[in-house]
Amino acid sequence: MTDTLVPPAAMPDPVQRTADARGLPVAVLVSDTAVRAHAGRAAASDASYSSCRAGRPADAGGGLMGRAPLPVDQAPVPYVTIRHGEAPQRPPVVYTTNGHGVSVGIGYADERDEDRDRRGVLWERLTANPDGAPRYRYTHARRQGECLDDLRCQVTYADADENELGVLFLLEDAWSRADIPAGWPEGVRTLHPPLSLEGAAYSVLACRHLVKGWTAVRVADPDVEFGYRGTLYRPSPDGPIPFRSAAIAYDDPRVGWLVAAAQEAVLHGCTIVDLAADLEQAGHTDLARQVAAAYPQQPRPRASVTR
């Protein structure tokens, strides 16, 4: 994420930070520590309720972020969007020990099976209320991780679209930046799950955060188990206490001391594609027409793909 996506909220007290799950706009509901400490990573430049050809819409009025081409109430509510009534819980954090009584990490005092993912990593606990009104600026952390793990669309929860070039992802456009990394978007680190074609179209049409620019990418080898972002704990005489926000690779021994707030993927084998053309080819004629009309600029060509 780039720092332009992070609201300029004051940092809370360190002990409070794990409980105060404030927002990662339009993307992942994460602890304020995790968002602010890692928001400026250029390598993680991407966007959320998303879509795919680089550029701004033909009519980009409406303020700093512009006006989305499609009213949000005319698009499906993204699966990963947090709902009213869904909120972080605050179970006591305790030590976990090995067979010799040595502390090897942290867990919850009342830990449940669903508090950890398939790799055994501890996650922030949030309530679920799928029928609540959507809070479009925030994303439910566990649903974000679920969609990345299973390569499901962050909007529709259908399987992400995949063709001979790979799985469809949407990134924040970087072409206007002076410091664009060499080889971009190869090796981009992202918090955003992939998309179906319909999910990508509705993202680019309905999300005002994407008005400033976006790029559609097919990814041949998405490493969805790369790592996590969240709050790192440390030992103290009174038990584990929040230490700092961190981006931790899955194979890092410190992952056992992390309360994860978001899962991070690395994208390998990237090819920039034309979303409208892909929609047209798949028979989504009306969505293709809307995307092409709203975003008339063509995607930047890429000479080759690194695999």
C-alpha cells in the first residue's frame, strides 16, 4: 500500500493498537500499527475494490479521488468488505509453550480453532455479521486471507479468473510515479486478493479510490503464502505485550509472536493486460463497454514476462 491510502489518524497508545482495528481504506481491515508502519512500501503498491486498465476515467471530477463511473449501490458489495456489526474482539493474549514449558509464541487464552489459519498463524479475532450494512472503506481481515489462500475473487467470492497468462490481480497504477521500480509490476507485494472478471469490472467502475489510476495484471505464479502484516508481541514479566507492527515472512521464526491482521502475497510472472478486452473475449459485453468508455486509455505494453 502507498501512504496516500492511509488516513492521517493519530497513532494510539502501543498497548491499545492491537485492539483498535482501524481501516486500510478499501482494502484490508488491519490494526492501525500494521497499516501505518507499512503503508509507504513502494514494492507493495496496489489498490483495492479494483480493476484493470491503466489510466483515469474519462470524467474524473468529484474531488481529490474523483468520482467513480458507477454508483456504488449499482455494484455488488465486495465479499471482503467489513459490515456494520463486525468488529475486532480483544481476547487476552498468553504464551504458548513447547513440551518443556518454554515459551515459543503467543495465543489467545480462550483460543478457538478458527483463530489460526491453515499454517497455524494467529489472526486478529473479528465478529461476523454478513447481513450488516457495508463499510466500504474497510475489509474483514480473515475474509481477505481466505480469498488469497484459495485464489477467490475479493468481490464475488467466485474463483478468480485465470487464463494462460495467469490469475487476474489489480494493482494501483505506478506509471505516473518518478520512482517506479525497475521491472514493475514483477515482484510486487500486495494485500489484495485476486478477482473474477466481473469483480474486476465492478471494482474499477464503482471504487472511487481507483479513479487516480490502476493496472490489471495476469500473474503466472502468485506466492500467496509469502507472509503477514500485523502486531508483533514480546515477552514481559506481566505476559506478552504488543511491541510493534511488522511485516513478517511466513518462514520467519517471529511469526509465532505475531497477531496477523492481513496476509501478503508476492506476484511473480506478471503480464499487464487489457481488462475491457478480456471482458469482451469472455462474453461480458456490457461490462466491457462500460470499462472501455470509463477508462479509454490503453494499458502500458510489456515486452516480456519474468517467470
